[in-house]
Amino acid sequence: MIKSEFSSVGRSIQERSLDADLVIVGGGIAGTCGAIAAAREGLKVILVQDRPVLGGNASSEVRLWILGATSSMGNNNRWSREGGVLNEILVENMYRNPDGNAIILDTILLEKVKEEQNLILLLNTAVYEVVKSEADIIRSVIGFCSQNSTRYILSAPYFCDASGDGIVAFQAGAAFRMGAESKDEFDEGFAPDKEYGELLGHSIYFFTKDAGRPITFTAPSYALKDVSSIVKYRSYDVSDHGCKLWWLEYGGRLDTIHQTEEIKWELWKVIYGIWDHVKNSGKYPEAETLTLEWVGHIPGKRESRRFEGDYMLSQKDVVEQLHHPDAISYGGWSLDLHPADGVFSDRPGCNQWHSKGVYQIPLRCLYSKNIKNLWLAGRIISASHVAFGSARVMATVSYSAQVLGLATQYCLRKAITPSELANSSSVQELQQELMQKGHFIPGLIAQGKNLAHQAKLSSTSEFRLMEMAADGGWQKLEYSASQLLPGAAGDQIQISFEVESVEDTILTFQLRSSEKPYNYTPEVVLETREVSVSKGRSTVIAEFDYVIGVEQYVFACILKNELVSIKTSNMFLTGTMMLMNRYNKAVATSGVQLPPDDIGIDTFEFWLPSRRPAEQNLAFKLTKSLEPFKVSNLTNGYCRPTNKTNAWVAGVEDPDPCVRLQWDQPVQIKRIVLFFDSDFDHPLESTLRVHPERVVPHTVRNYKILSDKGQLIVEKTGNYQTVNEVFFDQGITTASIEIHLEHPAHNVPVALFEIQVF
């Protein structure tokens, strides 16, 4: 029993002081991935989250799906899904949660954090005060946990603000911006005027379910009485729920920090008003058995403060894909701005303009230019309002945040500030170490070394790309179609297809490429051929004379002709795919991006793949094979396709695909890392979207590793992750290793991007 007498001076709450190498404030996807990555670098990390779950806008409290550079397969950014910890989480989520239940995602995020021994997690803890040791150095932050009535004093040499509104950076006095810059400041033609609005608003979603019997609904008194204009302008469909209702947005004319509660109430009015309209207007008879299953209690925030670093990302960085000496990450979502009036605007709910490829994000955007020991993560990074429209999305901010653990290690080791790291040659060391971990930085050349580089590599086979079997369905050419092919200098493309035509016609073939070798926008027509096609089924051949000059992907295009259907293949092959000149209605309005002349955005065509389980490749035959899958790719430092496949692929008929590494002298091995293909083109949306499989078809499931004496040293079955890391506590000494891998399926040959041996 506890009995306490009256205290005239009051009482103090419990207080705990904790020290760490890095304190991360904010447990959204950025803060969570950043904390896990930092803990794996050996840093002692404290992650502070003011909510009961992790994930922020991706959590079950908001339920927005995680997306980034893939733009849900709606742009030309091939193989651009973000990697690292985020990819590990998304692959795990698809395996456990292919139906996209946000509550299951909560458990995965919590599990990943709790498994890290170097990471302390403080949930339900709101940081409310910053203590500085000097004007430009933070000593500690103070937070309060409402659930255990404890005040935490958290001290560290480095801090990271991933809180969304930037509570740490703001209280520390860091320079920030809120609202839109003028068109002139960064020469941004897309910068909005005041009529359109300078801030993006908040959103709250709702879910419905079919109860199997008639359900009535009585609206609360605060529900909006007239929502006719909202459902008209937003083309509301009663089957939509969850984050498909992204357009349920409001607050861009208000203070999106201090008026969040007011914005929440207005969104509740709108939601319950819409549902009242659906259930009681008589216009939606199909909703008779539907009931509200869930309505969000906190709004998902898009925009508030943006803090200034040594560099501010702007529209030209995105559109022109500018290169930076301190590039450590990338983005690829569209420049995506919304009218400030949200659901009460008669304008489209968003205004999206895409670039022709992914763009670099420099380290100089990820720290405060005023506070020496403060990293920035999430949507508050240093960017203009326009560039923020692209860089704000969850997969992009998470990928950048994952860099900060290793970056903090460099700062600790060298006793330097984030700014000193970004503006010195040390950033090149950081870049190479990141890339050695499989971190992709567009435009950089991997130079890392490990024991695999000292070995002689050989394999039982190498896939020679000569044909794709004609065992799939027929694709009507209602859109222009293309087979994306990995070309090397000196290659010529002479390719045949099986077609079926309802009458005699002419097919137009084109060989195309991208202006930039690392892009996948086929804006350059290299050669055109017209071929007569007879009624019925036939084989047609396009013989292109063009000789490819540099190693890059080319597009064997067949232009639209609705009289003709073309045969597809059931094969999944790493680094290849079929594309069509169409558009994804979620992120575009046409198969051609046609911006106004004066906003500084490019006009170009969208060439998009099909989402599985649709066929992934055209059926074709080449006169001369392409050879892009050499075993030497396994040590080139890239773990996804770029301007080439970067993968070793075994022959599909190889009964026991094997890679052998042979050293001149025995070496001691303590760690082997294998990087498999998890199809970085597939977005792996975390929530709501149903995925057709639990395991990416391209991924090797089963493999064995043998020593020079034939001893089994590793056996793995049932793999589904991209990166497999094997540790040998005592080390093993051997002059060779053999890696035997099983084909994932009869139509999916073994593929491996990288082998590292340490």
C-alpha cells in the first residue's frame, strides 16, 4: 500500500535521464527506418514517438500506403523502389500481409525496432523542450510520457528531428520556412500563386465494409449538411475507402501546426457528411448493406515547416536531375502540389508533374545550417515548397533517413559536424560505404572492395538473351508496346514477334533510347521500320541497322494498331520487361505529359509496365543473342538494374546453377552477403493494395554454400528477402566457395546481383 500525506509544495513527476549516441525524435517511417539503420551501425539510439504505434502516416492510425520513386508504377522510373531497411520492411510486409492490413504493418514495425539491442524505444512520449549547451548545439531534449507519467531527459552528441512539424529544430531556433517561395527565388515555374495556395492540407480516411444486411446511418449533429459539390468535383465512388480517399483534404489556408485540431474537426464534418449523403440521399442503392468500419482519429499531415540546410532542393534538381558531390539518396515521386482549399476547391485534388527519371538528394539537405549537431529527416528536410511536393513522400524520406546512422558514425569517429562531413572529401567515403551496403545512389560509380574482388569468378552457365517463349496470352495493341532490352556497345537489335491481325495492315516498329543512359524515358527515336502484316497469325521481324553506342537499355517498340494483337511470354527475367504507352489514372491524366509552356516541366511519354499477375514480357526472338547477365556482374557494386542489368542470371535449363569463387591462397571468411532480386520495379504498397503473391517471383528461395572441401557451410530454404547476410563467429578458412542456387520456378531463372565476402 502507498499512502502519501498532503504536500504543500506539490510533487514532482518521475524523471529519467538517458544518454545515447543519437536521439531521433519522431517515429514515423523516416524516424523508424533511420533508427533501425543507426542501431545496426553500432550506435546507441533512442527513438522517441509521441503516438502508441510507429509508422506515422503509414500506421493504423492514418493508413496511408508507403510510396516513393516508383509512383505506384505510374512513371518512367524503372527499378526505383527504395532499398535498405525500408525495402526489408516492405518485403516482410508483403510476405506476412499481402492484403495490406495496416494493423499488421504496425506489428512489423514494432518488431523490427524491438529486435535491435542498441535501440531504446519510447512510445507515447512527446518531446516538448530543447536544452542547448551553446547557441548552436543541442545538449538534450525533454519529453513526457503520458502513459507512465515520466519525464525523460535525453542527451546525445547528435540529434535527428523526424517529428513532422520539426519540434526540435523549431525550439532549437533553426531557420525554417512555411508556405511557398516565389517563382523567382529558385526559378521555379511551378511555384503556386496565392489563389492556388501555399500549403498542402491534412487528410483523414475512412473504411467501409459490407455487413451482409441493410444498415442505417444517423449522422452526428456536426456532420456537414451539403456535400454535393465535394462528391461532384472529386468523382466519389462508394467502393473507394482508405487512402484511395487521399483527396479528403483540408487546411491549406490555415496554420497546419497550431490549427490541426480545427482541421481535424472539419474533416470529420466532411466524412460524416459524405457518409450521410451516401446512406440517406437515395443516390447510392449499392450502399444499402455497407457500414462505416473505421474513421481516422488523427489527420495525416502533408506539410508544415521545412528547415534550411546548407542546400535547398528545388524544382530544377528534380526536373533536370542535377548531380551533387554529396548525393546520398534519391527521389522520384512527381512534383505533387494540391489546392489549399482541398475538398472545397473546384480544382483537381492534385497537380502532378513527373521528371524523366530519379533525382539525387544531397546530404546538405539533411541537417540544419544553424544547429551544428541536428540532422533533419522526414518531410522537414531542406527543400523549396515545389521540390517538397516530390521529396515529402514516405518511401523517399525513409530512404534518406537510413543514411543518417552511418553518417553519424563518421561524425563521431572524425569529431566533425554534419556540415563538415557533407562539405569535405569524407562524404565520398560515406557514399562508397553506403553503396557497399546495397544503398543505391543514382549516377555514382561503386568502388568498394571485398574478398570477392580478389577471387576468380566462374559459373555453371550464363543466360543468353535470345528469346522469350511465346507461352503467354495475347496483348491487343490498343496502346503502343515495347520490350525493354539491355543493350551493350556494338549490339544491333533484329527482333521478331508473333502477331495476330484481324485484317491486312502495316505495323510500325521503332528502336528507341533515353537521352540519359540511366533513364527509362524512350524519347529518342533511333530508327523506324514499317512492316506489312497479313490477316491471321504470323511472325514479323524488325531488323534495325542502328548500332548501339553505349551500354544502356533500348526499347523495341511496336506502335499502336488496334487491328493487331501480340503474343506475350510467361517468363520472369531479371532486368527485362514489357512496357506500354499508357497512363496510371492515380498519378497522370494522359499517356503523354503535356505541361503548360511556362512552368519548366518536360513534355514526354509515359511507358509503363503491367502489374503482376499480368504478363511481364513480350514473346520475341532475336537474331543474335544479348549477353547482359555475366558472372562478372556479381562484383560490380550495383544491386539493381541501372543502365545495364548488373545481375548474373543462370541458364534456365541449368539443373544446378552455381557460382564459384576461387582464391589463389586460402582466405578467412567471417561474413558472406548475397543480394537477390526482389523486383525493385514493384512498388510493394504497404496498406490497402492487395498483392498477388507473398514472395516476389524473381527471388531465389533456396541455396547452399560449400567450402573448398565440399563441406556445407550455409543452407537456406524459404528465403524471401533481398539481402541475405551470413556470419561465421569463428570464421572459416577456405580457398574457394561454391554457391548453389535453385531456380525460383520453371519460368524464373536464378538471378543474383552481388556477392560480398569479408
